[in-house]
Amino acid sequence: MRNIRFIENRSELGAGTRGASLGVDALKMAAVVKGSRIFQEIPKTTVEDMNEALLSRPIRYPFAKKIDAMVEMYHRIAIAVKDSLLQKEFPFVLSGDHSNAGGTIAGIRMAFPDKKLGVIWIDAHADIHSPYTTPSGNLHGMPLAASLNIFNLEDQVNDPDAETRKSWENLCKVGDIWPKIFPEDIVLIDIRDLEPAEWQIIRRKNIRYYEPHEVKQKGIPAIAQDALDYLSSCDLIYVSFDVDSMDPTVSTGTGTPVANGLPAPDALDLLSRLWIHPRTIALEITEINPLLDSRNRMAATAFEFINKLIHTAAPGF
């Protein structure tokens, strides 16, 4: 059985809409409503965030907003994840926005520098922009590029200043391992809202992906098995679940909902199949924003997922 530890990370520095920092507490309120004590019973590590100090600052780096702080946040997240893994725990990461996933990946690689890491990215978006291609400057669109240590210069449309370029290099190198993952070790599931530069990167790097029509045609059991088989050469697997992977009829409380997403039962089925796999080393749920929700519906759905996963037997170390 897994020895689970929650890693609570409220950072929302990478998001374009405020409120994802409240996602962890929205999950806890959903647990209270259900009469669950899992957040009291399972040990936790809280990653100190930098939201209060930085969200009110003027934007200094328009092509990578708050990147100076994000480098520090990556270090903090990485240390928390690394320490959990080295204690033979399973880090179940509850995070604000998806930019934080780069820190989680850094922590896994710091704990296991000699292991090959596969990433299953369940998201409406590919999050593979860099400061050179981003249309928004929001860092939650860049964690995979940072983990891959790619700059996307072939598709450059922006001209970041010297400080931004240096900070991007520093972000890519957090943990003193770069790249942390490789294109052939990534599977993107249910992506459907990408800019042309992202599609070009995915196709140039030959990254495996599944669009909604493929997920529906093949079915969740086949998609999960395909993803695991594709990553069969990886020693470890990290699953990153953005709630906007689900259809907006479900993902009512998230910053960037996109039509034609996963129904909640399919999302849970997919997570459950990945959860029980012995190579799954960490799981992250992200982008819950109760300020955009009604009656805490998004957090309530995500809590049901968390509760069911935790009460499903899965291999440990």
C-alpha cells in the first residue's frame, strides 16, 4: 500500500485569472461537507507560496509574468516533493495553477536522478510554450517546455529581454538537471486548445497525444493502456491532472475551461487506471478556482476523485 503525503501548494503565480490559490482550501471544505477526515488523517507538507508579495507587483516581464518568483517556487516545490519521495512516500500534489508542475517534475528527478521519468499530462492545453512563443506571458502555459529545457526558437514570435531569457534558463535548470524529461517520454491526453506554435513543437518533437475524438473512439481503458505501454521504457511515471481536461459542464470552477472535454466518470476512470500502476510515483491535481465556481462544484468533484483514489489499493515502494 502507498504511504501517501499531500503536498499542498497554493501558488497561483502562473495563472492569468486570480483564485487558483484557494483551490486547496476549497477541496478541504468539500471534504468537510462530505464528512471526510482524509485531510486530517493523511500527513501533509505545505509549500510556502509567494502570492501575497508578488501578485500586486507591476508586471516586469510581459513574456513570462512573475518568472523571477517562479524560479524560487520551483525550488520550494521540488524540495518538498524530493523529500517526500526519499522518505518512501507518495506525493499527492494539490496545487494552485499548472505552472507548478514544473517544480513537481524537478523534485521527482532530484530524488531519482538516474531514473527515466515518463509524464502523462491530462489537460485541455499542452502547456509547452516558452517566453519566445507565448501569447499571454502566463507561466501556466510553459511547465512542459521548462521541463524539456526547450526555448522554441524555431517558432519565435516574441523578443524577451535579457532578464527574462536568463530567468527562463534558470527555471529550466532548477534541480541542476536539464532536461528533466524527453519528448518521447510524454503523453498528452485530451488536448484541444493549442496555438499553432504548440502544434508545431509537438509534431516536430513527435510527442504522443490524444485529442478528444480519439479518446472517445478508443475508450478510456484503451487510452490508459496505450499511454502506459508507450512509456514502458520509463522507470517512473508522474500523472498531472488539470481539471480543465474535463468538459465545462463539469469543470465549472477553473480559469480556462474548453468545450468537448472528459465527462467526470471518464476522468475518474482514467486516473484510477493510472493510479494503480506500480510505476506511478506521483500525482498532481491542479487549477481548481472556487472564485469562478458556484456552490464549490469543481472542488466537490475533484474531492470525490481524491477520496476514491486514496481508498483504492495501489502498490507502494
